[in-house]
Amino acid sequence: MYDQRTEIWNSTWRSLYETFYQELLSERLVLRWKRFDDFSKLLIAFTASGSAISGWTLWNKDEYKFIWLIFAGAGAILSIISKTLDVSIRINDWSDSRSIYSLLRIKYQILFDEMKFKPDFLIDETIEKLNNLKLEYAEVYKKNTVDAFLTNRLKYSVQNELNNNLSQYN
């Protein structure tokens, strides 16, 4: 016998899972971009004109000239890359996505709990709530961009973390 409530339950679970996954992924991307930004700023500051005075002392020693050139060159390259990639905008965008996914996850959890605590829930009303949440998810998801820091390794790591976090719901 076909059970609509089970289908709604399963669909809500899948949606909760996907939303939680996107929340964690966004959070990790924020952290990666912040680390890159912090490192870039530190290296740029280290090789900036104010720090160049300390670099001049290194210029006088042959064994340190090459190291200083590497730092100065890396600082210049990171400055260009940081500006070109709009790192601060990426951090802001992923932070916003994380916040929206977090709120959406909580809404899914509320719906999930409503169904759990009231197993005879109204089917049509619950389907409407679920569909509205899915539309909210679609609006947020379409704003996600291609990102250099979004690797398969990161995706797998986030999925493993998520599976551990969601074990409380099973």
C-alpha cells in the first residue's frame, strides 16, 4: 500500500540533508577564503614599503637576497590574485549563503519535527510547506558560484562530517 506520509518524510529528509550539506560547504569555503586572505595580507604587509627597510638589511647579505626576492615576489603576486579574485566579495557571498542555508536548515528541521511529533499530519498542508522550502532552497542554490576552493576532497570531507552530524536523526 502506497503511503504518502512516508514519501513526504523521505523527501523532507533528503531536503534537510542537502541543505545542511550546503550550509557546511559554505562554511568551509568561508574558512578557506579567510585563510587565503589572511595569509595574503600578512605577506603583503611583510613585504610592503614599511617592511622594506627590514628587507634592505637582508639585501646586504647574499644568503638572504634570494629569500627576500621570493617573499617580495610572492607578496606582489598574492596582491594581484587577491584583487583579481575579489576575495573579500567571495568571503561575503559565501558567508551570506551559509547564513541563509542555516536558516533554511532550521526550517526543515522544524517541519521534520512537526511530522515526527504529529504522525497524522495533514498531507496537503505539509506538501505545501515542503514545496515552499524547496523553492527557497532553489533560490539560494542558484546564487552559488563556481569556486576554485570547491574541490572534490572538500566535498567528501563535508559529506562525512554531515553524515556524522545527522546520525542523531536516525
